[in-house]
Amino acid sequence: DEGRRVESLSIVDQTLLRILACSIIATISFFCAGQAPPSGGPPDTTPPEIIGSYPLPGSLNYRDHRFNLAFSKYVDRSSVEGSMFISPSVGQLTFGWSGTEVEIQFSDSLRPNATYIITIGTDVVDTRKNKMARAYALPFSTGDHLDTASVSGRVFDPAPGGVMIFAYSLDTRDPDTLNPARSKPDYETQTGKDGTFNLTNLAPGRYRLMAVRDQYRNLLYDPQTDEFGIAPTDIVMDSLRLRISGRQYQLTREDTTRPFLSSARSIDRSHVLLKFSETMETTGVRLTNVSINDTASGSQLPAYDFSFVDGSSLAAQIYTADQESSKTYRVRLTKLRDVHGNFLEMPPGSGIFLGSAVPDTTKPAMRIENIQEGDKSVQADDSIHIAFSEAIRSLPFERGFHLTDTARHVVTGGLKWWNSAQASFVPSKPWPLSTPLVLRIALDSLRDLSGNHFRDSLWTRKFSTVDEKSLGSIKGEVRDDSSGARGKIYILASNISNTQVKPRRLVLGTPGPFVLDRVIEGRYTISAFRDADGDGSYSYGVPFPFRPAERFAIFADTLRVRARWPLEGVVISFR
């Protein structure tokens, strides 16, 4: 009996332990479940917000060594800690979390009579990965005065959210020596998902602003890693102008890496193929920039032509005098640059190749780059771009090139040779609209420098200019009130309904009325820039040594162009 009682008590004890364990697990599960949103129902897409703070925004005579924030919902704590910026710096931060609230303590003493700004950036996410819609600023002062200068604007980019805006005081440093890769900003904020920003509570003074997609979150600009945007001018804020709006930035990535010759090899006894590490600038290359020498004797191998081939800016060919297969040569190139302006690097050992005794028997190939067979969207002012597999003789090709309408009426124009392997046919006047055209090329006119060519046959390509009934127009005015504005104005209309449609471009000498005609119907964005340096393309500027960006303007709304209907009243304003 005693044994049975002990066994019964043991069973009861085990049962009680199981019940107690289940109760503890259920309690833990209940409280843990309370920290996460309930399952089921529509997805949560509401962005988190900051609904309370200590101190309150705008507080004066602040003396404490901590501050608190309360969020509207549970947030990813690490995203908050990585998105918090305090200007001026208050040293090391310590975070203490309790539910949706956080207390932050700092190690340094606060400066007397100084305005501080705590900024919470838009990279803060909740437990459902919803980002804050806009940055949050909490200004306070250790004195009886709060700085109130502010600057606002927008970053224009396909992904404009979460970009840092750095503000550097130029009153305390030499503008010429300011290197954002080494100097942290005096103030910072972050763009909202639409690219807008508002940098508040700055002290009056002179500032340089810079937009940076800060990949390392180190408040430094890291060249070739971070995208950047700079403005055409610095700003000055004083008692007469404490608020500046309308600052605009476009992002780009700086390329400071010098290109190099990745390979050189003989194709045959009269051709050397060169390949480059980066996209090269193909215009302005001269034979005087090219030399080839025997590595043993130093004697020169004559070069007769240098051309980028196959429509590529990564590969070029040199046409040479006959090489000798028993010799090793080295090619040297000078003054060649990539498309970012970096000069070609020729380290020791590069450009070396073995000569060839193989004769050149390869016939040249040709490709029309921008117009396909049956294309019906060719604009009246388009050119025909032609790429060749190697350098060809221009005069025979020009004699064998014929462009006509279907009634055999010749379309007048001329071939512009970019190099011996790239050309464009430029019409002497706009092509007639709604017109079928035929390009005929006699293939025996396609001859390389060694004389190789095809037999007498005819190559054709049929296409049509765009239907006049599908075209509309955009009319408006360009305004620029800046007294020091200079440079031609380039206007670009981009079709976002059909990205295959070539953007329409117009150049104005001065501000005033404009008309973009022959615009294919669709939805368009309109942008413009002032070409201050006269190179025909938008210049983003350089962070260091500092070179300002060119001024640009973007029309705020998307435009709907309808066929045979003028769209009027478009005003493009340069700020």
C-alpha cells in the first residue's frame, strides 16, 4: 500500500508539473504575441510615426543628459539606432528600449547657448518593413534662443527616398579645402520617399549642401560607392533671408578609376584588336596618339588607322603595316580618355602582342544600329547610325549608299564619319512624315582597307517615318530670373508610355517661348538644363575639388500629348 501511495503521489506531482509548465508556456506565448501585430486581416501598410518626445520640439534651456522618443507602433530597433543623427555631435549614444519607446543617453556635455537638432531619418521601419514617410526633426536649445534658419528642396532620382542631405558650414572652414570624403557635415537630414527634404533650425551663415546616398552610414561621402548630387551655388542665410526653398539635386556616381588596356592581340598580319576596361570616349582619337614598336629592336611598326569597331567603345582595331610572326610588339596609346574624362593608364607590360603572318581575308560586316526592318517610328529629324566590324574605305561606300522613297525619289543628305568604322547618314532637311523609305547599299561598295568585299549584290532595309496623324506638340515658355545665368537651354521631352520612343530635344539660345513639334502621342516628362560649360550634356559637378553642377529644371506634372492636338501653357522655371 505504501508503494502504491508513493506511486500515486508521483503521478500527481508529474501531472501538476505538466499543468504548471503549460501555464507558463501559455503565459509567455500570450505576452510575446502582444509584441507583434495579430495575424490575419489586410496587410499593414501604415508607416510608423513619432508621436511623442522628451524634450518637446523647440524646448529652451535644456539641461538634461537624455531624451526619449515614442513611436506609433513597434519598430525595428536597429533601424532606429542607425537612422538617428544629432547636430552638433553629443558623443556615444546608449539606447534603452521599452516596447514602442526608447530612451537615449549621451556621453558628452552639451554646449551652452547652442541649438541642437535630433533627426530621425526615413530608413526607420516597423516590424512589417514599412518605412517612415518623412524625416523627423527634434530641435532644442541649451540657451534661451533657438536658431530658425531652414532650407528645403527635393532630390530627383528614380529612387529618391532615404538620401542624406549634408550641410557644411563655410563660416568655419575654407570652401576650397572642404572634402566631404573626410569632413562630416554640421547638419544633416534625410529625404522622404518622394525625395523632398526640410533641413531646419540652422544657424545663420554660409553653407554648402550636398545630397549623398550614404551606403556606409558614416556621414562621409565615399567616392565611387556613394551617389552624390550638388547644387550650382552655395547658400547664405541671414536675418533678411532665413528660409530658402526649391533646392534641387540630381544624383550620379563619380568614376575616378583610370581605364586601362585589358588586352592586345593580332587578328591577322595587318590588324591588332584592342580591348579596354571601361567605356572609352571615341571622338577625337588621332593616329598621333598611337605607336607600335618592336620590343627587341625598338623599330616602329607603321599604323595607318585606329577605329572603334562594331559600334562598341570597349574595342578598337589598329590597321598596321605587315607584321612579322617572329616579332613581339608593344602598342602605346596616349591622350585617350574614358567617358568620365579619366585618362588611359598604360602600366608596364601592357599592350604587348605577338605578330601574325596570317593574311587578311575577312570581309567587313555592317549593322544599322537604330532602325530595324519594318520600323514605323522613325522621326523626321533622325539620322541613320551605321557600325562596321572594321575600318572601311569611305568613298566606295558613299557611292554605294542610296536612300529613296518608294517612288525612287532620292532623300538628300550626307554621311558623317566618326571614324573609319562608324558613320551616320544625316538628312539635309527633315524627312517627310508618313512616308515609306528604302535604304539600298551595294555590298561590293563595302570594302575594308585590305580590299576585301562581297560580290555584287544589294542589301536593303525598308522602314517608314512616323505617321503624321499620331503626332502632337508641346508649347510653352522657359523662365530664368537669375541675373548671372548663361549657357544654351536644352529641353528634353521623354515618353514614359513607350520608352522605345526617342526623346525629343530642343535647344534654345535664351529663355522665352518654345515649341516641341512632331511629338508622338503619349505621357511625357519635361526637363531642361542650362549648358554653362558648353559641352552639350548636363554636368553634375564634382564634390572635391569642388565644381558646381549646372542648373536644371523639371516640370512638376506628367504631360499627356494627344495626336493632332497642341498642348500649351507649359512653363519651365529655373530657380
